[in-house]
Amino acid sequence: MLGFIRSLTKSRFGVAIALIFLGLIALSFAGADISGSRLGGSGNADRAVTVGTARVATTDLQKAMTNALENVRAQSPALSMKDFIAQGGMTEVIDNLVDRTALVEWAKLSTVGMGASDRLVDSEIVKIPAFQGADGKFSQSAYKALLAQRGVSDAAIRDDITKGLISRQVLIPAGIGASMPVTAAMRYTAVLKETREGAIQFIPSSAFAPKQPPSDAEIAAFYKANTAQYVRPERRTIRYATFDDSAVKSVPAPSDAEVQARYKLNAALYAPSESRAFTQVIVPTEPAAKALAAEIAAGKSIESAATAKGLSASKQAATDRQKLESATSPAVAAAVFAAAQGKLAEPAKGALGWYVIRLDSVIHNPGKTVDQARAEIATALTADKRRAVLADMSAKLDDAFSSGTGLADAAKAYGLTVIVTDPLQADGTVPGKPTIKPNADVTPLIQTAFGMEREGQPQVAELKAGARYVIFDVGQITPAAAPPLAEVREKVLADLTMARGYGAAKAASDKLLAALARKTPLADAVKALGVTLPPRAGRIHAPRAAHRHATQSARHALADVRDGARHRQAA
């Protein structure tokens, strides 16, 4: 083949044919690359679902499945991906992805112009608790660390939040404005007019459990077969020590030079000043302002003159000239500060219109000399120095931890007392001790502590800005695991008893339904079972459709009740 191509290139005609032939080969390779290999492409091989012009990539589906599994594992730590899929988790994840993508596609096509700005997305990110540090505020480092841990990019999470915001814009107005058509409402109310009367008989599994209690071997075997139901979440102890200005033994007294410098820095605060309180009426034009001022000057009060014109006079608290200029205008401030107490100021134009003002009072502040202000300045300087010492102590502890110093050694060096919490779960609760709650110093640390990879990684955090700090680490990590049988034996015994009676209870419900189908009265059918059951739940009234649904699914409802009880006991 190669020899044939070389021979073609020896003539003009042959060169043209060779070029065409090579072009066809190149196109075939390109086509194979696009439709077959998908090297970095975006073809159907990387498309799990298509919604309109949008697609849900297989990588997006994989990440969504992983995140969903992690969320479920917060309640069921032993759950595997295989079990999650078997329970319908993948179907639910795909449905959620499709629904949200469809909403976003519809929003793009709508004429309303729905969207979410970058600043709106930023505001949503900072509110997510997982991205907050020990101080309860957004932490860029926590944000990056969690994204890296989950394998999610900044662009991906922003895209996800954007879609959620757009979906909210679509769904909330739709929910508010939803209404049932009149024709449908009429049919619905007509159905409700027909009711049926009946009674409910519960058939608990416990009523059919064997009277002979299970042996220790049977209890152990049941526990072994259902160990996953009794797994306790991971627990961690937190070791911590707090310090505030009480840890600062003493600081040098402020020098005279420091007092003088602070006094000069705040010269405006200590300088003599004057503030004025007044009553004002705002009108739209200068002629209206002058007419109102003339009526007041003739003897009317500013309040009654304003009321007669459908206006209102408002009293303003004492304010200085600079603040008044900022709130109104320099002209209004000049008029107010030129007026005599109890008199009208000259009408002046401000930000909202023309101001007619009566000066009510004048407050003179004589100011303070440096000697008069010395005590309060010294107090403020001392507080600043104590905060500086605390901040320096915090920085030194942080450096010590970075150099490998342990929490106990650091606490000992600074005379701090280390406290160890009970074993806490990620939600702050103590297993088996529902009344114990972490104190206010520990609560902000829990999320960070459960994000630490191992024990003994001390950190410094600020509990109150500039005033209170904490050093902490994880003292002991107890992985998620099932407890010894002895600790949950009573619970296992109850579950086993329920499980042993389940089959007999189901058979009894079938027998009861068969008797009812033969028109046997409910009381007689229950009596024929030969087992003491709970009293019937009185007589009920229900719409026909609801009654039919309840009758058809009675057996399933009873099974659901039993299963639900068993799951609640195992939770």
C-alpha cells in the first residue's frame, strides 16, 4: 500500500489522488476519535441524562451519588454504596438531578430572565455551616479543605448553588400562586359528601410472639445477623483550655506620652462641641416653606400649622453640625446653628425638600482637657495592652503547635487548665446521656474537631474577638461500631421478640381479612383468633375514596406499622 502511494506522488495527477486518499484516511481517524474513543470529549459516553439542551454528565452523577451516600451515612455509618443503590438511592439522585436541570432549562427559556448573580451565590456559600470556622464565621481555609476532601471544584459548587437558586425562583412563586380549578374543586367537594363508617383493629407483632423467652444463644445469633442496626456513630473527646485577660498578670501602666498621643489622636472627641435639638416640617417648595414659616411667626405652633396643611412635625434628637450637614445639607445646618433657642430658623433647602425648623434646645459640651480625660484614656490604653498581650499569647501558642508542641505542654507553660469532654457525636450529643449538652466554649469547636484527621492536632481559636481564646484538640477517637451485646441486650431482646411474632401476626391479619370478606362481624373475627388484641380504635367516618384505599391497603399498613416500630427501636 505504501509503495502504491509513493508511485502516485510521481505525477501531478497522482499527487492529487494521493492527497484525496490521505484526506479520507484522516477523516476516518477523526470520526473514530469522536464517536469511539471520546478522548476528553463530550459525547454520549459522558452523558448520563439529557434534558433539553443540557446534559447531566456521568461524572456529575458519580459525585452526586457519593455526596448523597455520605449524607445518609451520617445516620447509617455502615451503609455501603451497593446497599444504597439497592434501596433506590440512585433513582432518587437521578430524579433530583433531572428535576433541577429541567427547572433551570425552563428558566433559561422563559421571558422573565431568571438567574443568580455571583454576589448572590457568595452570600449563599458563607451561610453554609460546613464552610464556617470555629468562630462561626465563613472560613476560606475550611471551604477549600472540604472541597478538596469531597473532590469538588469551586466552579462545580457554584454551579450547583446557582441551579438551586434558580429552582427556588421558579418553585416558590408557583407554590404561592397555585390554585385548584373550580370544576375540579366542585368534583372534590361532591366526593366528600359521601362517607363510610368503620373501625380499626391493630394487630401488633408482640401479641403473637412466643411466650417462651429466647435463649442467650438465640439472642446472640439475632444480634450477629442484625449488627448493622445497632452501630453507634463515631465519637470523639475534645480537650480544651480557655484563656482571657485574666491570664494576663499585669501590663505596664500607660506613660504620659502615650496618654498625650491618644488625646491628640482623639482631639475631636475631647474638643468643645455644641448639639441642637429641633422640630422640623419638610415641604416641597420654597413658597410653601415661607408661607408655613409666616403662619408660625404669626402665632401658630409649628405642630398645628403643619397639621392644618396635612403635614406632620417631627422632633429630632440633639445632633451636632457635622451630622446634620450629612443628613440634610450645609444650608439647613447653617440655618439651625444660626437660630436662637425657641425661634424659627430661616427656611432652607435640604435633601428631601424645604425645611421649616423650630430650635427646641441647645446643648453645650465644654470638652475635656488632657488632665480631665487622663483616667478614661489610661483605662482604654490598659485594655488595649491587655488585648495585645492576649493576641501575642495566641500567636505564640499557634507557633508552638506548628512546631510540634502538644496541648498539655502548651497549657502547662501558660498555666492553663485542660478540660476533657465526654465522648461526643458529631451533633454534640453524648450517647446514653441525653441531658448532657456541651457548654458554650465547646459548641463552636465540634465541627472543626470532627474534621481533624487524627488525635493530637492542637489548634487556637478565638471565642470572643480580642477578649477570649481557646486551645483544643481531639483527645480520643472512637470509630463507628456496634457496642457489645451486653450493653444493648434489652433492646436486642425486644427486637427479636417483635421479629418472632411478625410472621404469626401477618397470618392473623390474612385470616381476619378473609373472615371480614365472608361478612363475619369484626368482633367475632377477632375473637376467633384466640389472641388478646388491643381494643378497636372506636368508630371512624371517612370519605368513600379514602375508605376504599384504607381497606385495600390495610394489610400493608399493618406491616408498615410493625416495620416502622422495629426501625425506630434500632435507631
